[in-house]
Amino acid sequence: MNNILSINTRPSFDETITRREIHSYAPYSSITVDSADNIVISINQEDIYLLLSESSIYLEGAILKADGTAFTAGESPEFINNGICFLFEEIRLEMNGFEVETCKNPGITSCMKGYVSYSENEIKKLNIRTTLFVAVYR
């Protein structure tokens, strides 16, 4: 009986993380996304903890020339540095309906952050890695 009412000791909690899983989510919008569409990826699981620092977004699509025709096998499209971020006007993170983070013009924002955060040698290394982007030809 004394053990049940032991209020002088601190309670013990087991808060260890037992495993780590990777989940994939698809946007609510249709398969084809127009330039004016909002892309919403909603995660409605309340029993998980999200490690947002290691989250990523995988984009897949076709790259066309300015006239709307596809690139041939001999032609190679080139992206400017950080080119994918320039495809978006705004990126917003909301949790439980509350806005946690917003980034307007993510291409410009991330370029400015990169130029003040990295040394000249690190920027050169990052530029080399951006050429490894593989385009999807359809």
C-alpha cells in the first residue's frame, strides 16, 4: 500500500524513440498541376512526431522548351543555381491550422541565405552538385 501513494519520488516516464519511419504523402490537387494551382500536402496523423528538419519534397515532371516542344535526346536543359525553388511563389508550413513558417519567393530567399552562409569554396562545390539534376523526358 505504501508503494501506491509514494508521492515523494519523481514519476518515471519512458519517452524513448523506438523506431523511425519514412512516410510518403501525395498532394490533394489533381495529377496535373497548373502554374496557378496551390499544392497542399496534408498529414493527418496525430500519433506521430514529425522530424521536419529531415523532410524533403520530391518533384517529378517534364521539362519543355519555351515553344512548348520537348527536348530531344541530344539536347540538355540547364537549370540556374537553385532553379527548382524559383518555380514557387510561396512555401508555407502549417501545423494544426496555425502558420509556423512562411517563405515568399523561396528562390531569391534561399540564394541570399546561401551566399551569406557559405564560403566561396563551398558555393563552388554546391554549384557542381546542381549540375547533377536529372531531367525526366516524356
